[in-house]
Amino acid sequence: MSDAKQAAKDCVSGTIGGFLQVFVGQPFDTVKVRLQTMPTPLPGQAPLYNGTLDCVKKTLSKEGIKGFYKGTTTPLVGVGACVSIQFVTLEAMKRYYNDLNGPSAGGFLTNSQLYLAGAASGITNSVVSGPVEHIRTRLQVQTGAPPAITSGAVESVAAIAAKSVETGAVTTTAAAQNSVKVAAEAAAATAAKNTLFFTGPVDAVQKIYAQHGLRGIYKGQAVTMVREFQGYGAYFAAYEYLVQRAMRLENKKRNELSTLNFVSYGACAGYAMWATVYPIDVIKSKLQTDGFTSTTRQYSSAIDCARQTLAKEGVAGFFKGFAPCILRAAPANAVTFLGFEMAMRLLR
């Protein structure tokens, strides 16, 4: 079979696996991202969510089932493309190493070769996964209506501003207070204007690109590439190692292995990935939901984000949302590999 035909089959099979991954994993991912990016509460203030179950309950009560699938259009198209890219690159790298090893290896790769093949698929995939996850993450954390200038908000800002100009027993005059109120209203209007609200993935892409260009679309790309390299290196190394091991032990060809093999090995691959990259994923989510300009940005870089997270939240801050993530890892990745392997059998 020609390399082009094989790549096409890899692509189609990977896309099917990607679609299944989105449908199964999206609710878990939404909860994970909301826990990762919720603001640190002030002293005496209750956190936005008291844990995974509280986040699930609040999302369900305020937004219904649809709330768990916010931003699904983006990953449905994007993750389908991402997973197809992953498998096309992985299979191409496996063929390269097979040719390099020669017939004496029997078609089996070393662990380091499996890791590098997976890492290469992650880097290739990041070209698409970076902007896809950026848009999806922003939609997932968007829980309310478009920011509006309410009279209460203006009065509140005005009261604070007025109090700040008091000196001793002398308070501001009515005229001065009115000026403060006008200034507060203008400030509130500016804040509302600068706060982007998205009605969907296409709207998000259009608004971000219009204001911040391609750089805005690829926000958090550097840390995404680090996550993809290590994550998919571990992901595919774990899966392919287990498949090769089963082929040796059971003396079977790959297409003779059982469905249970692929499902269980896919689940293990998901655990291998997230156990090694979760803190990096937290930083990625925080950077991708951060402001775009110097006046609205909380973090100046990935390192700064890590420092601030450690200072404010401790080590636990790097594992916010880990429970829904690890719960998602098994089913989402089990169906991904099952979809890929079954599609490959049908296409042979």
C-alpha cells in the first residue's frame, strides 16, 4: 500500500477516534477547566466552586446539560483534526523507525522510539490544538451574560471613588460627587467594552483576531507545545508498549487483539498522559483565559503564572480540576483508540 493511501486511512480513523473522544470527554473537560481557572477567593470569601461535585451541581442548575457542552463545536471539528494529525504523524514515525530497525526487529519498536514518535505527533498536533483549546477554554469558563453597565455597579464605583477624595472631616460637594459618578460611569463603560463576550466559537475567533491578530488566537502556544511533546510522548508510548507486549505474549497480530485490549490500553494511555503533564495543563488554561493586554493581563509568562500559582495556592493549585480530568482519562481515551483501531480494520 502506498504511503499516501495509508496516511489517508490513518487520517480517517484518527478523525473517528477524535469525534468519539469529544462526545465522551467534553463534560469532564468543562468541569476541569472551570476548576482550573476559577479565581482565588479573598480572605473570608467562599470559593466559586467547592470541588468537582459542586461545580457539576452549579453548572447543571444554572446552565443545564448544555453547560457541560459549551464550546463543543470547536473541539468536535478541531479535535477531529487534532487526533487525525496525531495518528497520521504517529503511524508515519512508526513506519520510519520500522525501516530504520530492519526486518530483524519483527516490526517492534523500542520504548524510546515509541516515545519520540508520540512526542512528534504532539508537536505536529499543537499547530491545531493550540488555537482550538484556546477558543474552547474561553467558551467553557464563560458562565454568564455579556457584561453590562448596571446602575448599581456605577453607584458602587462612584461611592468608592467619592470616599477616596474625602480628607479628614471635609467631604466632597454635590458637584464633586456628580463628577465622580460621571467618571465612574465612563470607567465602567470602558471596562464593559474591553471585556470580550463570545456567542460561539466563530464569534470568538472573529473578535479575538480583529483585536489581537494571529498572536491572540495562538495565546499560550509555547506552553501548549511543551504539554503536547511530553503528554503525547507518554500517551502513545504507553499504548503502543502495551499493544506490542500483548502481541508478543498472545502471539497475535495487531488486528487479532480483542476489543478489551484496545479499551484497557487506551485508558492506561490517558492516565499516562495526564499524570505527567497536569500541572502544565493548569498553567496553559490560566494563560489562555488571561487578559490580552498589559492592563488586563494577570500573568506575564508561563513562569510568572507558575510562581503566582505557587505563592497564592500552594502546590495544590497545580492540581485543581484533577479529579474530573482523571475520571475523563479512561473513557475518553478508551473510545479514542477503540474507534481508531476498529476503523483501521474496516478500512483494510
